[in-house]
Amino acid sequence: KLDGRGTFRFFEPEMDVRMQTRRRLELDMRQALARREFVLHYQPQLNLANQSLTGCEALLRWKHPERGTIPPAEFIPLAEEVGLIVPIGEWVVRQACRDAALWPSSVTVAVNVSPAQFKSGRLVEMIVSALAASGLPASRLELEITEGVLLQNNEHTLETLHRLRTLGVRVSMDDFGTGYSSLSYLRSFPFDKIKIDRSFVKDLATAPDGDAIIRAIAGLGRSLGMTTVAEGVETEEQMRRIRAEGCTDVQGYLISRPVPLEELMRLLPQTPQDRLSMPGAAR
Ligand code: C2E
Ligand code: MG
Ligand code: MG
Ligand code: MG
């Protein structure tokens, strides 16, 4: 300790600022739920076969009173580290189910779930309760998990996934292709949907084998009976190629950015019957 003292002092001011900023953010985050500073935005997914809007992904935003809107990349990792992702994630599920209960019955809602929520030991209970409270059928809720969840690869995680599946909840593999062993995860659980990571879509323009990779994943999905969604579709050209390579669905700025609920309600399909149960859409 004494030896390192010079070095420690050298880094001190900078470290201090960073630690203080982090600590401040953590304290703010502890209050944010009670202060209702979190909001969900929704990004639609489009089915390529019939051009219909099949589902929406809930994406969390933090309306910080001083710092404005903070994107998830800037606070979710900290929330995971300090355990706050469990209560925040519960709020996300409950809010998403409540919102989706107002949508046409053909539209599902997808929620991102962190590893810590699986470890909490009460994910299934919480989801059962959220579905009951909102009246949303389990089949309209989809959970998006990344390799982080399966990395824990313990009995508990798989058992939880199977219990959720038994309830009728759908499970998607998010950011497919970016992990260390995405392929082997497909073997560990029968996912409903593969979400092809945005980086592969981006590569379509530049990488010589870009199309071949998308085609291979789409084929894999088809063989396994899984839907394949291309993430981050921004241009007509990407859309054209993705369709040609056989993906079933697309999500991206070309279709719509993630939007607040009121805005989403205007994008949703309407039937006379749906309109009755969709007060927001009547406007
Ligand atoms: P993700 O689940 O892979 O979500 C997709 C991200 O890609 C979103 O970023 C979305 O806004 C962005 N995106 C969609 N289409 C396009 C496009 O065409 N171009 C570009 N450049 N980006 C596009 P966002 O909302 O910033 O979320 C980032 C990540 O934060 C999510 O990645 C997810 O891992 C995490 N996240 C978001 N909400 C939650 C949540 O409620 N709980 C948990 N645990 N994680 C969340
Ligand atoms: Mg996701
Ligand atoms: Mg993703
Ligand atoms: Mg991601």
C-alpha cells in the first residue's frame, strides 16, 4: 500500500471524479423508480411475408431530471452491477404487459431480461403476477435473452426458461452471432426466435460474405422452426437483401425508431373490435 502511494495519488483526481459520477448515478437510480423517471419506448417488428406488424420491443429510457434522457447503454450495466436491475426489470415487465394489453391481439411485446433477473429466483413468479395484473395472455409476452443469461448455464437458468415456456411465454435469442458460442446456445434451449445482431446487417454493404452469413442464419432458423429477425435495418437496400436471404422479420430505423406509447398506438393495426379496447388509438 505504501509503495503504491505515489501511483495512487497520481490517479486520484481523475479516479475521484469518475467514482463520484458513478456513485451519483447510482444514488439517482435508486430514486428513479419512485420518481417515475423511467419510460418505455417501443420499436415495431415487421413480418416480411405479409407486411404486418407482429410485435414490438420494449426499450427502456431514463428521463433524468438534470441530465435529460439517458440511453440504456449508459445505465443498465451499472444497474446490473449494483443489483438495481431486478426492481427496474420488474417495472419494465409490468409496464410492458399493461401497455401491450391495449394493443391488437396479434401484436406481441418483447422485453429484454438480464442475467441477474434469472438469478433473483423469482422471475417466473414475477412474470405470472405481471400477466395476471395486466390481463395479457402469456403467448403475447416474449423475453429476449442474450448469451449472458446462458453463460451461467446452470440448471436453474434452463429450468426457469422451461417453466416460462410452459406458461406460454416466448423466448428469443438476442444479438445472435456476437457471442462466443451462439450456435451451441441454440442447442441448449428451443428458442422461438433468433434476433440477428445489427452488426451483420451493417456488414451487408461492405463485407463480401455479408449476404451468405444472413442466409446461413435464416436457414438455420428455418430448419429449427424459429423466426429470424434482422436487427438494425436502416436502408431499403438492406431490407431488400434481408428479404432475399430468407429472414422472416425485420426491425430497425427503416421501419420505425423506438417510439413512446402514444406514437406507437398510431402505428398499430386497427380493427373495429380493437379500437374499442384501444382508447389511445381512437384519437
Ligand atoms: P437490444 O435489445 O439489442 O436492442 C436493440 C437496440 O438497437 C436498441 O438500442 C435500439 O434502439 C437499437 N436499434 C434498433 N434499430 C436500429 C437501427 O436501425 N439502427 C441503429 N443504429 N440502432 C437500432 P437501445 O434502446 O439503446 O438499447 C440498447 C440495449 O440496452 C438493448 O439492446 C438491450 O440490450 C438493453 N436494454 C434496453 N432496454 C432494456 C431493459 O428494459 N432491460 C434490460 N435488461 N436491457 C435493456
Ligand atoms: Mg433486445
Ligand atoms: Mg439485440
Ligand atoms: Mg444488445
